[in-house]
Amino acid sequence: MTSARSAGEVRELVVAGAAVPLLAGAEVGPTWYDGQWWYVPADAPDGADYVLADAELAEEFDRLRARAERVDGAWE
């Protein structure tokens, strides 16, 4: 399995409906794809690739997704 994906690739996956960003309408940010969370680390240089979230960070993204669902019900 690929351990990094370019921002362009993630954007294409979102547009195609294969991936879902944590925050609806967000251009960049944690994105759910293929049963896993992908994100760009905060300390990464501009243009860095998305990487897989480790278990601890994935749990945090799950909590944030649940909060977003309660706020706007937009998560599918």
C-alpha cells in the first residue's frame, strides 16, 4: 500500500467521490480514503504529500468527524 499521496491525487479522489475531507469544502486537510485517514503533517514544507495517520491521530480525526456530524450532519 502507498504510504504517501500527492495533494493533487487526494484532490482528484475527493472530486471523484472516492475520498471525503474531514471538513466539507476544505481544500486541504485530513481526508478519509480507503478506510484510513490521510493528512499533511503541520510541520511539513509547502507542497508536502499526504501521509497515513497513525492510530492515535486517526482516533482524534474520528472524534473530530463525529463532532462535525453533530454540527452539520454532512458526513456520509
